[in-house]
Amino acid sequence: MNTKELIEIEDNYFINTFTRQPIVLDHGEGVKVWDKDGNEYIDMFAGIAVNALGHNHPKLVKAIQDQAEKLIHISSIYYNEPALIYAKKLIELTSFDRIFYANSGAEANEGAIKLAVKYTGKSEVISTVESFHGRTIMTLAATGHEHYHEPFKAILPKGFINVPYNDIEAIKDAITENTAAIIVEPVQGEGGVNIPDIDYLKEISKICKENNIVFIVDEVQTGFGRCGTLFAHELFDVKPDIMTMAKGIGGGVPMGGILATEEVAGAFVPGDHGTTFGGGPLVCAAANATLDAIIDDDLLANSKEMGQYLKDELDKIKENHDIIKEVRGCGLMVGIELTEPGAEYVDKLREKGFLINCTADKVLRLVPPLIIKKEEIDQFVKALDETL
């Protein structure tokens, strides 16, 4: 079937929840993808920061193939080796003690909030304006975007308080005797790649300790090398009580998870939470391969180095374009804030062979695979310069 015929299938049969780019992607290799018509693109979006190893990575593909020949799914009733190995491996790399496997970032955040409420016996959660924590009813309430709330206000749960990001005084003012948790992204993704002051997370951690509040960091988008460290909160030298993760965890397979300290994790007992698909052997095999590649191939260093190179090159062309208000980011999570809406530039760059995204209306968001090299960055920056 050709591109037009395939797109017509969605027009006729899908529930209309996405505004898609008018291409049908067919296959990929490294940082490049090709559509059904044979057009080649450099992928600067990586499936919304998911394809950490790029496309068709040999270690990841082999791990999935090998596991698919053994077991794909067995439910959470039984043990499986890939899940056990991954738990030990990841926890030894972090400051956490216990793990729960989920299927997505929204589900991870939902479980984290449940755990905080169970642990504290309290009912209020503080989150930040311009945050994004998911599209389930509870995580939607935590998400700090009013336009997402509007159609569902009648059924949104109470007890969720949104305060300005990077504003410690606003958090202090919002705390009550019923505050169970504060959930925050170390770097806001959907909000426009917003980076807080260096002491912001430390102050939140201090406030939480003083008030018996659970400190949750949402690392769904910032985790697994995206910001140049395994997890972005490491940049701010804090130890949260709970961390949520998804996106880059499995290199492209749908997976999420919760990490928690021993004390907080102990609040859950059998029956308090669960999952049918979470932690299945196939996704955990993929997660093992992805984590091994990130560590063994030193992709944390590449993320840091290439991210800095990308920002430096963007700053150079910024001098030639008044439309660029600011370039910001950490590692390979970079935002180019414009003085006008950015959607048309997404289209123009796609026509030049580059896949990017616009978020928060005016921010061109770049979250390429962690394997990206200077030559591919140079090609993108040149195309952006010409487009602007």
C-alpha cells in the first residue's frame, strides 16, 4: 500500500487523538529513518526520547529476537530471569532499593503517587505548572497544563496543587498538613525543556524531609542518559524517595518503572498495586540490552559531549536569527525557544530531511538518539540555519 492509502486507514478507522506528520515511516538504521516513499531523514526526535540507541541497534535487536524465541509473556504470577537480572543491575547503579515494573510513564507516575499516599496516609500532591506526568485521570490532575484539564475537570481527583516551576517559595506556600508528595521533573520536557536553578531540587528534598513528604522525581523523559548522566537528578546531587521512568528504558519497547527507597517501598503489600504486562521477559530483555549498551558504549559521555556541541553550534547561528530567543538544555535534551510559534519550522525541516518536534508552542525540541555524531549534528544545524 502507498502512503496515501495507509493514511486513509487512520482517517477512516482511528479515534482522532493525534495530529501526525504526513509520512509513514518504514525502517531505520542508526539515527536515520526512511519512509514508505524512500525519503531519508535524520531523526532528531527519537520517538519522543525513546529510541536511546537509535534504530535497528544490533545488541537490542538480538536481545529481543533471542528472548522472543523463549518466552514473550508469562504474567506477574511467575518469576522471569530478565526481570530479576535487570532489577539487580539498575538498583546497583542508583541510590534506590526496590523496583516496580510498569508499562508506561503515566502508569509509573500513577503507581508512584499511590505509593506516596499509602506511605504517608495523606491526600494532597504538589506538582508544577507546565509539567507533564501522563494522561490517566490521576496523572492528568498532576500535569500542570490547564488546556489538558479543561475537558475532564468534572472528574479530575481533588488534592492536586500546581505551583510555578523553579519557585521554592510557591512550594512552601502550598504545603499543608495533608501534603503527601511533591512530584517534579528534573528538567521539564513537554513544558519546553525548562531547567531549574541548581539548588531547586535540593531545596525540595530538604522541605520534604522536614515535613514527612515523599519526594518524587519524574525521570520519564530525562532518564537513561538523556541529560548526560544516567538520571537527570544526579546533576543536582539529590536522593529522592521515588523515581519514575519509561521512554528510553527499553530502547523502543513499551516499558516503565518505579524505583523507591526501602522505607517508602515497604508501604505497599501484595494487593495494593499490580500489573499484567509489567516486567515481562521480552521487555526486560530489551531493557537489559539497552542499559548494557548505554554503559558499555559510554553513551553517557557521548550524550554530554554531543549535547554541548549541539548547543554551542545552535548558539552560533542564534547570532544570525532574531527569531531564536534562547537555546537551552542538558545533554541531548535541547530546546530552541523561538519568538513565534514553531510548528511551521517542524514541517519545513521535515521537508529538508530532519525530524523534530515543537512543544510549548514556541520551543523546537531536540532529543536525538544517544549515538548521534558531530557530522549529523552539523547537517541539522546547517538545515536549521537555512530554514530560519
